[in-house]
Amino acid sequence: MNKELLAKLKHKKEAYRGWKQGQVTWEQYRDIVRAPRDEVRKAKAQMELNLARDLKENKKGFFKYIGVRSRGVLITLDIHKSMGSDGMYPRVLRELANVIARHLWSITETGRSAQGLEESKCHSYLQEGLARLTSIPGKVMEQLMLETISRHRKDKVVIRSSQHGFTKGKSCLTNLINFCDEMTGLVDEGRAVDIAYLDFRKAFNTISHKILMEKLLMYMGWMSRQ
């Protein structure tokens, strides 16, 4: 980071203190926060690119960066989650983040995944069926890779904004709301709308057809009374 960007980040912290003390309005603080956001992302992406390019000559710098990121994920673990397949509780990993991050760093430096990180155990839960428990340190390494891939996908616009599945901040609900908004908009304009429902075979096979028929009859009765 250059001096100009560091100065903006320092100004951001000062603005936050001012906002908490009531000396700066929310709009002013928001504008100050947004100003260095793109520059920080570009600087971070450039630093990661340089680390990847210089990996053969400077392995220490690359794996040190991975260790810092591993520690960042460990200290944000939810301590109320269940333990993984290795029997380690999230609270232990969180409290010992500084120590465990170094071990994860050494595992990454070997270029191979430890056997314990790949193993999983199946447990049966009431009304939930089978659940597969995997090692939490393994999930930490997966999260690091996922964040890198997701950021690259977002920066390079690999996936369109219409994609809702497996996208952070989006879900089936946002997909349904977006779909209904577009369809009702077309209907309000008096335009014809054709909808094709696909890939419902599994859903209909797992739900009682009797219940579906009863719901359908209820809707038909409601429509006939209108």
C-alpha cells in the first residue's frame, strides 16, 4: 500500500471515532468508508498476484500470508458449533488461533493435504437424517480457497448478476422475489407471459401427492369464490 492509501485508511478510523461520538454524520462517514474501498481491493489483488508470481523465489512470503489469513478465519469461528470429525471443538481452535495457524501454515507449505483434514464421519440426527461432519481446520482451508475463487469471480464478472444459487448474499428467496417482480411487471404492462417449470421431479417425488392435491383443491376453491 502507498502512503496515500494508508492516509485514507487512517482517516477512515478517525471518521469512525467521530461518528461514534456524534461529531460526524452517517452520510459523511459512509462516503469516507467508500472512498478507499476499491483501492484496497486492487492493492490486495495486486499483492496476491505478486506473491503467486514470486512463489518459486519467495515461498516464505507466500506461506506467511496464508498463515495470517488462516488465523483471521480461526479467530472468527462460532464457538457454539459442534466439533468436527477430529474431535476438536471450535472454542479450542479459536482460543489457540495463533498456535494452530502456524501448523496449518506448515501443512500448506508441504503442498499436500493432511489425511485427517479429508476424513469425515456420518452421524444420524432426529428429523434431520444423516449429517457428514468434517474437520474444522479442513473447512478453514476450504474457506480460504473459496474466498479467493469468489473474489476472482466477482472482480472478473465470471457469473452474471442473475445467478442466485451458491452466491453470497443471495438465496432461493431472492431468486423467487426477483422472478415474481419481473413476471408481475410484465403482467401489469399487459404483455403475455409464458413460464416453464423445470427440474421439479425430485421435489414432487419427496412430497405426498395427497397433500399437493388438497392444496390445489383449496386454491381452486379460493379462485372460484373471487
